[in-house]
Amino acid sequence: MPTPPRMRAAALTATALLVPALLAGCSDDDSGDEDLTAQELSWKDCPAPSQAQGGRGSPSPLPDGGTWQCATMKAPRDWDEPKGDTIGIELIRVRAGGDESRRIGSLIFNFGGPGGSGVTSLPSFAGGYAKLRTRYDLVSFDPRGVGRSEPVRCENDQQLDAYFQQDATPDDAAERTELLDSAKEFNAACEKNSKGMLPHVITTDAARDLDLMRQVLGDDKLHYFGISYGTELGGVYAHLFPKNVGRAVFDAVVDPTQNPEQNALAQAKGFQLALDNFAADCASKTDCPIGDNAQDVKDRIAELLKNLDSKPIQGIFPRELTQTAATSGILQALYSKNFWEYLTQGLVQAYDGDGSALLLLADSSNGRRENGEYSNIIPANVAINCADQKARYTAEDVERRLPQFRAASSLFGDSLAWSMLSCTDWAVAGAADHPEVSAPGSAPILVVGNTGDPATPYEGARRMVQALGKGVGVELTYKGQGHGAYNSKNKCVQDAVNGYLLDGKVPAAGTVCS
């Protein structure tokens, strides 16, 4: 589950948005009486990624010579009418590199979002999953509404520039009206440009796509690695198809019991904790350039944001660094301890009147490339969230809850509270208060929570275990920092995950890694 869209496009690891994006094809068709489970995929060299996927070049071969292939899977546009029109779901894979006799099958990844392109993310991350490739084909995909899989489209690039520059924390009636009008215009553009897909990007439909994918790939069971929103997708899949679950891992776990307000409030606390840890880490160094102690660091950041509210500074010409963009850039850097140094550099530059580094971090979060083109990560994020989430909030709802959000985080509380308005004027009704993930009869699912995760706070892992049901969820705790655990390269975590996925060894429930 992501931070709401204006603040953060998707809860991918920060690396996913800063590493160059890479690849994938899509189609509309009429399936008639075709049995989609019997379709044969036509795997080919991957094309350069589309703008919706984030652009840039085709993926390079892996160091051992493994090459990337892409294919398009037909899926029903409307799963309630499985014999009706189809859409194309774009897939990417690299074949297993080990002994063919030991190959288990395909391991399907969803790296988060909602709205992230798996076709571009998997090549970026593949080095971190090299051991898993000894027994699996590594596979990922663009979920429906994302990238090349019938992408949701809303505003154009110029309109998105204005959308992300505006004041997201209104201080008076005029600013509040401007914020509400902007959200309404964005949502109206989504309805105008993507009306045919908006009812069909719900997570339950993506889960049905996953089961079709399992069958088309030739696997009896779904072997799955879900990260962030990918854990919600995996949980919904397990609920719908518990007997089809193979070896599955959930990392950076969404709390399936929360509504959007509870999720946003939990993230306010999570990002505040990450900021506290960042400030303490900087202050512990003899040469921290942004404060003499942890409180001083946080006070100076708060002062910077306050000043930017009334007087933006130069960013990346011709755009300025506004308070909204700076907050988004800070949040982006807090996703991973590996990016704290970039946050420090960006803050130092901003104190000197140069907002380019923080704006670059914000651009990364929002899916903006250097040439001004946007991927569709924001439209897809909003569309999927609004299709899933029943709640619709008003400005009055937000104002009543502001004290609670500010108590959770004086720095991020306002932004996260106001971003709850994203679905207020959405054209399609939301499905439920929260996802249903109970999965009696499923194989064990390894659920990995990170105590220092800002975007999917640690408590969500235990609640996912409880919601999956007795004998299904197996909790593993990582005492670390950042969004996710496996990508931390912690040996204890990786040994436990690899042991389950490769050898079927379920770690003891309650295992703790530090």
C-alpha cells in the first residue's frame, strides 16, 4: 500500500525509481470461445520500454549471459465476462540458469505500487535475486492498467508538472479550493482518457490474471514473491485460489486490516520514525552538515519546508522546488537507508538556494524523466487504489483528522492527511473497506516484516499473518531500516527466504533477524 499519490507514487523500494527503468507489448482482441488457459506465449527480445513504462533502453543481458524475453498474455478485460474482449498483460522473464533437472518452475514477482511496472523493475533488481534463478525462471509483469498492459491515462505531461507543483497542504480556503479543484480535474481526465479500464483495474482482477499466468506458464502452483503492494495482491490471490498457492514470500507487508485513513496515519508514524532515525544517524557523525543534534536536524528541515511554502527556490529550470515537491523528495529518500546520503546532500544544497537534488528525488517518486515525460505510475496508482478502496473522504473529514495526523508527524502529517482526497471524485465506486486475504487451505506463506519500514509499517506483517489464517502465515522479523527486508542483503533474511523458495524449508514462526 503506497503513501497516497501526491506524496508518493508507489511503495516500491526507493532503488526501483532511481535505477534506470527498463522495458515491454499489449493488445486488444476478442477472445470469443478461445480457451485463454491454453494460449501459447510468443517470447521475443524485449522492446525498449514505452513512455508509460518509464522509457529508457532495453534491458542488458545478465552477467552470466541470461537474456530477457517479453511476451503478451491475453486476459479478459472484464473477468465477469471471461469470453468477452481481451486485453494484453505484458510479461518479462529470464530463464533459470541452473541445472534444468532441478528447475522448480516460474517465480513471479510483483514489486509494488500499485502502479509499478514489473517489466521494467525485474531487470533492475535481478542481480539481487540471482540465487533464486538457480531453480526458477524469474518472471514479472505489468499489472492491468500499468505500463504496456492497457495503461490508465489521465493528464498530459504539462498538466502533471502543475499537479505536482501545487500546494498539497492548504492553509486557507482559497488553497483548499485549489487543491480540491486540481484533484477533481485529474480524476475527470482519468475518466475521459481511460473510462473503459477504470472498473477493471481492481486487485481481485489482477489476482485472476495471476492465476491465468500460472496456467499459461505451465505451473501447477503459483510460486510468488510479493513486495509492498505485491503482498496485498498475493494475499488476495491466496484468498481466491488457496489450493493453487505454491511457495510464496511477502516482504514489506501491507496491513490488510486497515482502511485508507488508518493506512495514511500509520505511514505518517512510519515516515516520522524514519526521519527520526535519519536525524539521529546524521547527528552521530562528527561532520553532520545539517544540524548539531537530532532535534536540530529535524528543526532545520521543518524550517526549510515552512519557508518553501511561501517562497519556492530554483529547482531544475524552469521548475522551482516547492514545499510539496521538497516533501515528496524527502519521503522518497527515507524509503532506504542507502539514500540518506542523497537526502543530506539535497538538504545542504537547498539551504544554499539550490533545490535541484530534492526536486530530482521528487521526480523519481512521481515517475518523471529528465525529458519531462511521465510514466503512468501515478494514474495507475490512483486508479487501482480508488477501484479497491470503498472510502471517499471530504475536506471536512480531513480537517477533523488533522490534529491526529499532526500528532503522528509534525512534518508529514498534513500532507498525508490531505492526500486522502485522491478518490473523492472518482468515477468508479470502490470495492471494499480493506482487502480480503483469509486463505484457509493455502500452503505456508512466509511474511517478512521490517521494524524500520516507513511505508508499510512493521505491525502490518503480524496482522497479515493473522488475517491469512492459522497455519498459513509464517512471520519473520527483520530489525532494520528501509522499505523491505530481502533487498537489505541481510544474510539471515536471505537465507530464510532462499531456504523456503529453493528447498521448501519453512523457518520457525517468529524468527528474528538483525
